[in-house]
Amino acid sequence: MKKYLLILIWLSEGMLKAQTNCNIYTDKPHQVACQYYTDAIQYPQGSKNSQQLFIYSLQACATFGPTLCEMSVPYLKRGDFYTWKILMDKAVQADPGEYLGVRGWCYFKFLKDYKNCYADLYRLYKLTKGVPGYTGDGDYDLRMVMAMAQREMGNNKLAMHYFNECIDDHERKKVLGLYDYLHRGVTLLNMKKYTSALADLKLEVNKYPKLADTYYYIGLTYLVMHNKINAVKSLKYARELYIGTGYHRADPYKEEPDQVYLLDITGALAKAKR
């Protein structure tokens, strides 16, 4: 549980104000490092005060994982991936089970480094006996990220293995992710398995009824199945949701997996109307 909470809050400046219990550490260097860490997170993320206190924390204990991880975040957000990686590599070295998921997810989301993303997450997958946890924003089971990394590297068969394992597990536990069916459906569409793709995309609609991105991919699927009437209907609804009554995928830092833009929808709609 500690691992999941750390991963879920590490990018959120507002949620880092919670008090850390430094008494869980039995040795003096970790206790001092923890206290400096606790003081640091009371300041705005990336501020001079917070970063200076992180330096004091690492002077007390150079391998204190929470400090290494949190100190790296402003560099990641500013695009200084070199400094971010130096700090995150040290965090992973200090505690692989705690930080492999963070680094692997960041490789995927920020750097599009699918090879190293998968390497980290596969290592964590083995360490956790197939239960690697969730992404920093809480959107994905890391098995879904493993699947998408493999898809981006052109390995659709292995991607489907992780998609199916993860979604089957979620269905049994009734804890389906918000975009599980969307990403598997898009992958099936890319694999030209149109009937299966359409089935998954319709399941995604049931999960998230007003997501424009899903209707766009439904429209594309109908289009390649030569069903122009339903293609136009789905794409028109995608446009309506995008510009007015619904939602579409977006992120302040990077493009989301399978994210759709209004230009994509209008282009597909024009093609469907020919």
C-alpha cells in the first residue's frame, strides 16, 4: 500500500503536504533525511526552499528514496530529463520495488522510451509476482502500460498478452480501468481485427459514455468495415462531444496514449462523407 500511495501522489504538489511519519525509520541518518524531506514538501514543488531542504536530506542520507524521487519531479516537468534521470536512477538503485514503476511510467509518458519503460516494468512485474501497481496519475494498471509499450514497439502479440491478462483480472475483480477497453480496442483496430475492436470500443462507451476519443475510433472502425452510415453517425457524435457536451483526452505535459484531436475527427468525417 505504501508503494501505491507514493506513486499516486508524487506528481501532485497539493497532496504532498501530508505529514510523513519519520518514526518508521530506526537509524539516525534516515530519520534526519526524512525530517528534511517532510519540511521540504511543505514548500511549493520546485521552489528554492524545497530543493535546498532536499539537498540537506541527501546530505544526511544519500540513498533516501522519497527525497531522490520528489527532488527529480521539477526537472522532469521542466524537460531537464538528464538531471531527472540521475536522481531517479539513484532512487531505483536504493529501492527498486518502490521506484521502478515511477521511472518506467515516466519513460513511457514523458520520453516515449518504450524499450526502457518495458524493461523497468517487466522487472517490477517479476518482483511483484505480476502485480506491479499503478501509474503516477492513477489512470493505468502498469500492465496496461507494458502492453502499450510493446504495441508502440510493434509487438502486437505480446501487447495483447498483457492487455488480456490485465483486463481479465480487472473484470474478475470488477475494477476496470477508465481506458482499458479503449486501448485494447485501438490495438485490435490496428491489427485489422475489426469485429473484436468494435466490441471493445462499445464496452468502453459503457464505461465512459461521453468520451469523444472512443467514438472517433468507432467511426474509423465502421469506415474500414464499409459501414459509412454508422461511421458518419459516430464521427459526428465524436465532434459534438469534443467541442461541446462531452470530454476528450488531454494532459498538460504530454500527449496521452491514443489521444484524438478535433482535426482527426473532422478529417475522418470528411472522408466518411465522400
